[in-house]
Amino acid sequence: MNRWIIMAAALLLTGATVRAEEFKLATVDLQRALNECDSGKKAKEDFKSQVDKLQSDLQKQKTDIERIKEEVEKKGMVLKDEERKNMERDYQRRLRDFQRTYKDSQAELQQRDNELTGEILRELQEVIAEYGAKQNYTLVLEASNTGAVLYNSRSVDITEPIIQEYNTKRRSGGTPKKK
């Protein structure tokens, strides 16, 4: 009976050693891949230009509102009661409109950023899956600063080849295959 237990343990240990040798692990920094791939760089530039344009428009509105406020403060004492109330109402209305526009634009920009980022991340994940299968990886972990991977050797980091593969696929025929 003891002999059978020893033989079973030996077989299990031998099998575990073989499986461990076949196990191939890699990590990808998705945040870095997102920021450094061609699509990510272009999306970041486009998004920045949208933000700059919006900030310019909002700054113009803010300047107009500040001008009206100064007029109300300067001329308020010399104007007739009805004219002063009209100026104050105009100021309050424009201020409310500005605040709504600001909130709406922030939400719109956040949504746009999420859409662009989500699309690129989905494509990167498809490239990672294809690359992992081609290179016979058993497991590919995400290694951004999320806390999921506390340490990984640079030797298992495949972020750079993933970026190159993604850029090549985008240049050669558009988006990677959808699942």
C-alpha cells in the first residue's frame, strides 16, 4: 500500500514538473500600450484639440459674463430700478447657461474619451489574444498600475511587441478582427 502511495506521489510530482515547464507567462501594460500605440496617440491629439476648442468657447462665454457683472456693479446704482433688474436677470440667465454648458461639455468629453479608449482597448485585447496564442503563452496578465500584478520581470513584458503588432494590423487593413 505504501509503495502505491509513493508511486502516485512520484507520478504527480513528475507531471507537475512537466506542466510547469510548459507554462508560459507574459504581462502587458495596457495603459502604456494605449498611450503609445498610433491610434492612442491620434485619439489623444484629437481629444486635446476638442478640449482646447471647448475651453476657448467657454472662456469667451465667461468673459462676456464677467463683463455683464462689472456693468451691473458699475451702472447698477445709476440705472433705473427696472433697467438694473433686467441687467441682473440677464447676468443670472447667462451665468446659469454657462454653468449648464460647462457641465454638459464635461460629460460629453468624458463620454467621448470613454468611447475612444474603450474601442482601442477592445482592439488591443484582440491583438493580445492573437499574439498570446501565436506565441504559445499560457497566461497573459495586465500589468498597469492597477495593483493586480505587484512585480513582473521585464523579460515577461510583451507590451512593446503588442504595440508593434497593433500598429501593423491598423496600418495593413483597419481594425483587428472582432470576436
